[in-house]
Amino acid sequence: EAQQGDRLQAGTAYLAPGGQQMMVEGRGANRTLRVFEDQSERISYKPSVDITFASAAKAYHGDVLAIVLTGMGADGRDGARMLKKAGATIWAQDEKSCVVYGMPQAIVNAGLANEILSLDDVAGYMRRELGCG
């Protein structure tokens, strides 16, 4: 679970704490995470991947692989649109392997998915994309 000020490290997954937002800040090797409570009533998802994706688009431009897995609603679509505009690669989980197809479906329906993958295929695609075998 991410904490305020965590410095991003290769090979590490960071999960936004429940009820809080997570953003990527900084440039180059000095990228850190900002974790904060969002009092805004206009954003109903906390955490919201839209916020994280938007900050990643700003920090990394197109050098992002975003993967949207099972989840409710359309959270992630607007942030994915920002990432895509910056040149990022977006993958969405396929309907068959989802528990809830809401978030991936929003990505697919918006035409943002470079790949639509079964959950069982995600790891293999990641290894190929990252040059790990």
C-alpha cells in the first residue's frame, strides 16, 4: 500500500489506500507518490484511477503501460484518454475473465484499448512488452 512520499522503484506495485487518492509527482529519477484524502464531492471513487492515470500522463508522457482490470463503473476512462493522447499503451481485461466488466468495458467502448486480454494472458503480455521473455 502506497504511502505519502514513496519514491517509485522499478519492479514494485503501489496500491492506493482505500478512501484516498494517489498521484505520481516529479520528473526523471525523482518521481514520488502523493497520497491524500480527497474532499471533493465531484469524484465518487476514492481511490480513483482517473487521478492516478492523469498524473502518470503528466509525469511519464507516453512512457506508460496502463492495464485496466475488473471493476465497477467507468473510473479510468478519462485518465486513460489522457494517457493515450500522450502516447501510452492501454490494455483492458476481456469481459469473459472479468468479475465486473465496468471499467474495462468503458476503456474498450471508448476505443482506448490497444489490447483486450484475458486475465490469464496479462502476465505473458507484460513480460513480452517489457522485454522479460
